[in-house]
Amino acid sequence: HIEVKDAKGYENYKRASSLPLSRYGAKFLVRGGPQEILEGSSKARTVLIEFPDLRAAQLCYQSQEYQKAQAIRINYSVADLVIVEGY
């Protein structure tokens, strides 16, 4: 879940993160769009990314390339980022 504070600056993150996400097999299932919060709270933007497996997601996040992108992202947004093993 992401709250984008600067949409123009956030585009820099999207460009920087595209290579590591692609390298680790990321597939966007949800990338923003309208949402309805029925209970609790959330941020304005929801992004759901599928990876081939849990380890690929972890390696992507830990990669030097993604960490550079993440350093850009934190300047333009506030996020809750969770890696969850699927079934």
C-alpha cells in the first residue's frame, strides 16, 4: 500500500525499479486503480506483485538495484511493503 506524495518524482522510482522487478520475474496483478476500503484503513494506492516464488521476491527486494530504487521511492511516497508466500 502506497501513499504517493509526489507523482512526478514517483515516476523516477517506477523507472528505477523496472529492471530489478523484471530480472526477478515480477508480474503486476494490481497497480493502483480505484479501490474501496470496507474495513480498517489503507493507503490511497494498492500494488500487488506476483513473483515466481517467495525467494525471488526476497532476492529482488534485497538486490542492489532495487535498494537504489527504494532509496528514490522513500523521497516521494510512504509505503507498507509486505512479502507473503502464496499457495
